[in-house]
Amino acid sequence: MPGLEALLIAGTLLALLLAVASAGIGGYRLARRRAAPQREALRLLGELTPEALEQRPLANRDRLAQAALSRVWALTDPVIARQRQLLEQNGELQRRHGQARGLIDLMAQFNETMQLNAVLDRLSSGLSRFFAGDGVAIWVRAPQGQLELAAQVASNFPSSLSPHDRWVATVMAGDAGLVLPPAWLEREMPCMAAPLLDAQGQRIGIVALTSGLRAAYTIEDGAFLRTVIGHAAMAIQNATMYQFIDTLSRIDALTSLNNRREFDRLFAQEIARAQQTGQQLSLILVDIDHFKQINDKHGHQEGDRTLQQVARIIQVVPKRTTDAAFRTGGEEFAILMSDTDKPGALTLSESLRSITERAQFLGPGDPVTVSLGVATFPGDGHDSSSLMAAADRALYQAKRSGRNRVEAA
């Protein structure tokens, strides 16, 4: 029966198709199950970040997939280590570059001034910037031997240090670096100090840094401090030399008093201040009597010694630190007394006259005397020229009245 045969053939074919489809689906499912570990491994690799690689090795349940992931981890570990090393080196290079740029800027600032105080101020400020705002102090050796505070930043430091202090001696004897905290620190904190050098290598003071934030200074910090001080040494030497030459230009070599150039400068300055504040200003002119006779009788060497003795009296007679004494030429001297009325100036003038007369520089029976003229701003003159003229007239009156006298304008 043809119809029945066709039906059987169709049923057979359908059974075969169902069997093939079932086998394909089963194979697909088996393949998906077997490929799942690989797909998971690929997913993990696709989602990897540098931070994840630094934390822990990747994990997978399949042995072959885990082996592949472990191999990837083993290959990336040295890469990450190298990357970390490069980052550290880059950070160090950036730090050194910043220090180098800072040093260049600091040297440019040094070149803008020839005043020692200004150089030290810029050095202390620069060091504070280099060390993230740490406290900085610079002490400079004074003629008396102690170290006087010349500059400070971001903290309070003692105004002077004794050269016999153990901490001072330790710093001055060393090169630079980490030292035990000095006794003057108010609380325990790290301290780094070094000798301050000039261009000749002379130890002229101390540079100290303290910090309330960092745990300690490092050996590298000490090395950088030496570098900065070395770059500052020439600027310090130049400023010291300029200051010495400038002082020579203002001081009379024979008497060590201020010279006429300095008198003219300070006189104009004090007159301007008195005009602004309304305070009185007194001018005293001093002239050695018969000075030519002293030179003729005793010689010019003795005349020079007389000038020095009179200058010394002018320096040591009690007066305020704001008063200034000058040798204005030959045997003539001047004293400026700020905020001083005429009675006060006359009292000082009489003291000078009396002490000089009793001093007997040239021996008994041969006294040296002086004549003095006093004028006071604003009553005797409204500017430097008129006040000088008034004092000069008073001095001339003292000479004309017999010398060894004090006259007021």
C-alpha cells in the first residue's frame, strides 16, 4: 500500500531528524559546558586593570584555564614591578628637577641684592620652600664671638647662641646633617643643622631646620642642605665684601666715626623725619681749639692722636643709640640728636667740653679744649641748610668769646 509506505518513510525520517537535533543540542550544551572555563578566563583577562594585577593572582576552576591565567600573572608581575620602579624613578627625577629649578630661582634672587641681610633672608625663605614650609633659622658669628640670629622663617628661634654651647660646637665642627635636638627647642621635634660657609670655606654661622610635621630628616636632606649652602656661599661672600667696602666709604679711617658723606646723608634723613613727625632735632658742632698749634708744637702724629682721643670721648660720653657722631673734616666734628630739645643738647655739649678739658692728652699743663655750637630744629632752622648755618654761627660765637665754650643759636 503506497500510502502506508510513504507514511512509514516519513516517520522514519522524522525520527532520524529528531535524533540528529537532539544529538546537536546535546553536543552544543556539552561544548558550552567545556568552553565555560575558557570563556570565564577570557572575561577575567578582559576586565583586568593594573590595580587588579597588583592585588592577587587570578583564579579559575578549570586546570588548563588556571594554568593560562597563572602564566599571564607570572608574565605581568615583572612588568608591574618595573612599572613601579619607573614611577619611583620618575618621582625622584621630578623632585630633583624641582630642586634644580628652585636653586636656579634662588641664585637669581641672590643676584638681585648685595646686602648680606637680604641674602640671608632669601636663603632662609628658599630653604623653607624646599623643605615644605619647615622652620629655618640662620645665625651669624658676631665680633664678640656669639652667634646672632640674622634670619628666620616659620618658627621662633633664640636671638643668640653661645659658642660654648655643646650643640653649637657640634654643628660648627661638622659638615651638615642630622643632629640631636638642641636644648632651646620648646618640644621634641626633628632638627637638621649645618655650618654657614662663605666662598672661602670659612664657617661664619649656623643654618638650622626644624619640623613639627615630618618624623625625621634623611641623609638625602642633609646632602641637599649642603648643596644649597654651597650655592649661597658666593652670594654671602660678595655681600660681605660689599658691606665691608660700603662701611669703609661711610667711616672716617682715622677716628672710626662716620664721615662727612654719611653726615650729609643722615642729616637730610633726620631733617625729613623731624619735618614729618614734628619732633625736635638738635645739631652739635664741635671744633678742637688751636689745633694748628698742636700740630706745630707736637707734630702731626700727636695731632692725629688728639683727633682720635676727642673722637673717643664723643663716642663714650653717655648718649642714646639713636644719636650719631661724625668727623666732618679736619678738626671738626658733629653730633645729631633726634627727638632732643635744646636744653638736652646743651647738657651733652657741656659734658663733652668738660671731659675733654680734663683729659690732658698732651700731658699736664697742656690741655686740649673744644668749642661747641648748638642749634635745634625747628626753632633755629626749618631745613638742613638753615639749621647747619645756625649751629655754625653758634660755634663761631664760642670761638670769638674765648674758646672752650658752649654756645646756643
